[in-house]
Amino acid sequence: MAIVVPLSGDKNAAGPVSLDRLMGLVKDDLKAVNELIVKRMDSRVALIPTLASHLVAAGGKRLRPILTLASARLCNYRGDRHISLAACVEFIHTATLLHDDVVDESNLRRGNATANAVWGNQASVLVGDFLFARAFQLMTADGSLEVLRILSNASAVIAEGEVMQLVTTGDTETTEDAYLEVIAAKTAALFSAACRVGAAVAERPRVEADALESYGRNLGIAFQLVDDALDYSARQATLGKTVGDDFREGKITLPVLLSFRRGDEEERRFWRRVMEDGEQDEKDLATAQQLMRKHGALDGTIERARHYGAMARDALGIFPDSEVKQALIEAIDFSIGRAH
Amino acid sequence: MAIVVPLSGDKNAAGPVSLDRLMGLVKDDLKAVNELIVKRMDSRVALIPTLASHLVAAGGKRLRPILTLASARLCNYRGDRHISLAACVEFIHTATLLHDDVVDESNLRRGNATANAVWGNQASVLVGDFLFARAFQLMTADGSLEVLRILSNASAVIAEGEVMQLVTTGDTETTEDAYLEVIAAKTAALFSAACRVGAAVAERPRVEADALESYGRNLGIAFQLVDDALDYSARQATLGKTVGDDFREGKITLPVLLSFRRGDEEERRFWRRVMEDGEQDEKDLATAQQLMRKHGALDGTIERARHYGAMARDALGIFPDSEVKQALIEAIDFSIGRAH
């Protein structure tokens, strides 16, 4: 059903496109974070650790807590508060994933059955609430009002972004600006908060905290743009994910938005039927992919991602060269390079 | 279908059974709380205030924020921090109601359509998340780590209680102790936290904070016990609520639990069929109510509520007599008196 949509090679890419260096630098800290996560998601109510560990063990890359750890290191932080705060970041992320899967009615995440598919929507909503509360307990124990401010603000913005996305679902008139606002809120807010927390524990000057926040924000936008392109790309299948989830859910992402705006009236009727009216048959995903290829919508999306990646890179310019700075820059290349 | 289950009169009741005195004492503060709630549930995403105000405007009694206001007054607090913290308490309560209605698949609350019935489960989950985050933003702005500790702990315990309730749904073997643990977590934790926050802003000695927490906890348990009895009582209909919601959802509450344990083997088969197997026909609610009457299960539930009410009353013993203390005691009588 799905056809291959080739993405043209990244002619500007240079150097290694992996998270290996970043992962290597924070390896010991990340081990401590993982141990704390397992310890703090425990509860006398057995279903809570069972369900939470399903998602936590399914193991994403832990990109967000890694950003907290690496940012703290970039700021020469020497204590251990970044461990529990990185765990907070991951708890907030996990809580939003649990609620997202309920909202999207998803059955698969990273090739595994979602928690809601196994234990039902009810348990997913409530365990998400528990993890969110747990994050605030951990932050309170840490005792920094600055960190509480950063992560409570991010949490409110994420929820706003998710509601915005819900409201724009199926609306082919969505502008690129509105789409950017959604992904800045639902994805980039936690990336930027994760980075800023690293500067906050190190008690660095505001200019450094702002720089790390800017890095995280632009990295998050680039990351989500690539995710949205991958959802229509054959590359996706090789990452163990299904192709076309966004399409079936009527999510208006940039590849759709560009195809709609670059297309003719007949094509727009197609997009309105499949997205607004939700009338899809088995050939429609392939048609959508053909239209994206015709209009260079995936390449255009990756091109936009490179723009934000460049902003993320320049945001780090005020920091002296170091291995961790280089690793954070490689994380940008990795996020964009996933498309290839 | 539903028949009248009379509850015998409360022979111990004395004095006014209303919240009038308590409401009168905190009237101006509550007005400020309501204004702050409306202001702080605003968002550039229009659906958020629309949905949130549906629930907030539907207007419960605002019992939980009133407890914060009255507790602060009992502790002779003279500032205005209790206003925003009472709003936090109501935001947390509203967030849990939104998620509860999704989990319970409820269509009616206080005689009005629930938010999930009007805007869907997805919006209810996400707006609940937003209100929860908003509460933590407000607490962070207040700046008391003690308050953050009280309310983040309560939030985690509430979520645990909701998951516990989910796990015991339909299980007729649930013990009274397990049931008490559920309602202590899902209901009483926020009552006790709401009261303790009042003592915390007044910076009173720990013994007074403990006393107010104990008052709130026992009042909360009594309140929930009466709610659970009302769900099977004709009195419920006069309060604008439907009868038998818990029954249809297979919730094991004390009236069921007592009827099951006091019944014979044939009756237990009935309870297992309707609760565990979820096989209910239109006559079953009436049968359940007859069995409750036969075994005095509703009176027994109210009797238990009186026990916790007495504990709540005695918890306030260390405070000198005052009008607000008297009003808090009347709130106990009101909570229990709702059954009549």
C-alpha cells in the first residue's frame, strides 16, 4: 500500500550522524537517571509500575533527559541535582506520551503495543496523572523554584499545544505558522525546558540559560519536522514504526500543508476528502505520498528542519568549544539525519 | 426502575445542617478565588477556557477551596496568599473531575452534560492536563516549597487512589479496608491537603497543621461515604443527580460491600453477576436497593460516615472556640446530613 518516497541526500551533512558521542559523555549519569526512574515510578498500586515500566522499558533514546544532563555538563555543573531533574523531564515526557496515545487512539508505539492497547485508556490516563504528579514531587524535593517555574510553564504549554493540534485536526486551511505554533508547544517546549534546567542547576548567567533554551527549542522544532516527514517516508518502516499514522488520524503536518498549498484544485479536493471528511480508502495513502513527491513536500519539510537546526547550532556559539558542545551539535545532525 | 430507599433519621443531628455560615465567613475571599480561577484558566487556545468554564461554571459548592480559606482564617492568617492557593486546589480538583469523567465514561455531572460528552474524551484529557499544570504554575509563583510538597504529594496519592479504584472495579471480594484506602486516596487526600495548605500559609506550629490535615482527611472520608450511599438513595434524585451510576459502572462501594458480606449465597451470586460479570438488566438496580434495605447497608454506610465525622470534629479540639471553628464543624454535619 505505502510506496517509497525517496528523500534526496543531505548534501550539507558532514561528520558522524549519530548520538554516540553524546550518549558516551553522559553514560554514567544516564544510568543513574534510569535507576532513579525505576525507583520513583514504584507505587503500592502494582498496576502503576507495571504500566509505567512498559513505556519506560520500551526505551526511546531518552533524548530529553540526555539534553538536561549534557546541558548541565556544558555549564560545568559539578553536583548531582541534574540526575533527579533529568528524571522529572522524562516523567513529564512519559506522562504526555501516555495521554497522547489515548487521544490519538494509537495501538503501536515504536513497534510495540501502546499501554492503552494493553491496559486500556482508563489506566493510561490515570498513570499519566501519577507520573506527572511524581515529577512535581521530585522537583519539590530538589527545591529550586526556578526549575519548578521552567517545568510547570513547559507542562502548561505542552497541554496547550496538544489542544491546538486537536483543534486543527482535519483543517486543511491550517497555515504553516499555526502548524509551527503547535509543534513549538507540543514538542519544542519540553526540549527547551530540558536544556534550560541544565543551566539552572549550574546557576549560570541568564545569557547561557537563554542560549541553551534557544538550542533546545530549535532542536525540538527540527526534530518534530523530521518526525512529521518520516511518517510518510519509507525510511520510517526501517525504524520499526508504521507509515501513515498521521494521515489516518487526519493530522495536518507540514508535508500535508505544503502539498495542499502547492497543489491544484483537484488535489485540494483530495486533501479535503481524506483529511477534513476523513473518507479514506486503501489507495489514498499512496496517492498522498505521490502528491508529496510531486511537490517536493518531504524535502521541503526537511529543508525547513535544517533551518531550525542551523538556529540551534548558532545558539550554542557563545559557549567555548568542548567535546560536549560538539556532541550537542551532532545531536542536531542526528535529528535531521534520521530522514535519510 | 429505581425505588425509594429510606434512610432512617439522624437522631444525633443537632443545629443547622447547611454550609451557610461557612460560606458567609469566606464569601469575599471566595469571590476573589472565583475571579482568579476565571482569569487563570484563560489561554490563547479558545477551547481551553470554553471547556474549563463549562465545568467551573457548573459550580459545585467549591468545598475544597473553601476549606483552604476557612483553615487559613482559623489560623488567623492575615495575608492574601490563601486566595491563589485555594484556586490551585480547585484547579487540581477540576483536573481530576475531567479525567474521572473520561475514565468513568460519564455523560452527566450534577445534572449537566459532562465536558467529555460535549467536547469528547480527547479534549477532556488535555484540558485536565492543562489545569493541573496551571495549578503548579500558581503554586510556583506563590513560592512555598511546603505548599508544593503538600499538593504534589496529594496529586500523586489521588492518582494512586483512582488506579486502585479501577483495579477493584467489579471485585466483590474487596474488603472494607481496601475500599477505605481507595476513598482516603481519591477523595480525602485533597480535602486534607486543602486544609493543611491553610495552616501552611499562616506558618502555624506543626500540631495545628496536623490537626487541620486530620480534620480534612476524616471529613473527606465521611463526605465520600455519604456520596456512595446517596448513589443508591432516592434523596439523590432531589439533588439533581442520577441514581445508580456507581452500580452501572460496577464500582464496589461500601453499600455494595456491606450487602455482599451480610447477604446469603444466593444474594452473593446476584452481586457477582451484576458487578463482576457486568450482566445487568433493568430490574437489577431495584433488586440491589432492596437488598441494601434488607441489610441496612445504606444506614450502615452513614453510620460509618458519622464515625469519621466525629474524628474530624475532635481533630479541631485544640483550636479555641470561634465562629470559623463552629462553621467547620457545621460542614461536617452538612456533609453527613446530605443523606437525609
